[in-house]
Amino acid sequence: MTVRPKKSLGQHFLVDENILGVIGRLAELQPTDIVLEVGPGLGVLTRYLADRVAYVHAVELDRTLERSLNDAIGERRNVAFAWGDALRVDPGALDPTPTKLVANLPYNIATPLVVETLEHASALDAWCVMVQREVAERFFASPRTKAYGAVSVLVQLAARKTGFHRVPPAVFRPPPRVDSALVAFVREPVAAIGDVRAVVEAAFAHRRKTLPNSIATAGLATRAGVEAALETLSRPATVRAEELAPGEFVVLAEHLR
């Protein structure tokens, strides 16, 4: 049976097995690893992982892939499929509890899934994900760059990048119209995302506005209150969100509580 990728689900199936070695290297796979895979597709990566780690939890929304996935893993008994929306699956409720996320992420959930797992899946301590290249670059972008935004701040407050590898469209079916990239990172929290997330998202909601105006527009604080908090950072009231480093948002949020 021919499986057709669903555009509505952002499906681009991984079909070139040559990239698997790069994934294994960046993910630093160990025989004792318990891995969470999101969007297994045709099972190419699932099978590779199952042969190298202790256990794989593969979360897939598209139930029409069940036969193809079962065929891909064959007689392997260290793979469990969870059917449903990955954004609604609690990794901490899976048994055994996964400690690494290794996946070719569906484009339409890549950013929220990374942020949600960093914030809420405390048992996960390492990630190696395939995403659109511009998304991968956004995760660890520097202040004052076009790619720097709310997700950059949140990811960098929770993790440290350990690897990056560009991936051409040809490794997928159908080939996407954009380049992809593998990005690997490990948990190294500077601050709890939940303590700063509302402030960070409000700050970047209106990039052209000054930071006091943007946060005041969101109703999180008065303009005067934000200006007073910025004084503690020796930042002027005219500063914009993209000028602040991730750590400065932690100080800002503390003063606005």
C-alpha cells in the first residue's frame, strides 16, 4: 500500500538512510537511552533507533501509517507507538520515561513542541530534532539579529546547543521547498521558562514597539513599571525586545512580578 504524505499534517517522510548516522552522532545515542520520537512517518528513524537504544516511544497522529510502521519495526519489541497529538502527550506518563527526544519533527508543531518539552518534560535532558533550517537557526540566534525572537530566548534559557547539521530536501518524500537542519541541544537551565514566558512573548509580540509599550499593550505591566525595571538593567526606555539577552529577560520578569 502506497502511503501519501498529508500536507495538512506537515508530513515530509524521511527516506534517505544516509542521514541516520549523522542523527545518531548528534544525539549521542547510548544503549541505555529511552528515546521519544515524534512523527515517525514510515519508521526509517524508528527502526534505526530501536537497534541502538533500550526503548523507543514513537508518537504519531496519523493512524493510516500504522501498517507501515509495524512493517518497519518487524519483530523488535523495544518500540511502543502512542497514537495522538504529540502536543497532548505527557512524556512523563510514558513507561519507561524517555530522557531523549530524537525526531524528524512535523513542520507545523516543531517550535511549540520544543518549547513545551523544555518547559514541562523535566525528565528529558537531550534533544536532536530535524526542523526547517530557519527554525533551527532561530532556536539559538543571537540578540540584534533578524532570527532572534521569543523562541530564541526561551530555548536558550533552558538549553545549550551541542550540534548543528544542514539537511538537503532530497532526504525527504516529498522534498520540502526549504532546507532543513538537525539541531542538537542539552538541558542546561538558566531559569525556569514558566517564570518568564509571558513576559518574553509579550515583549516580542510587537517587535517594532519599544519594550515598555509592547509589554504594556499585553497588559502585563504599566509602561512606567517596565521602564523602572529596565533601569535596573541600565537599559533605556527606548530599547526593543531583540536587544535584550536571554538572561536580561529573567531580571526583567523578576522586577515585574
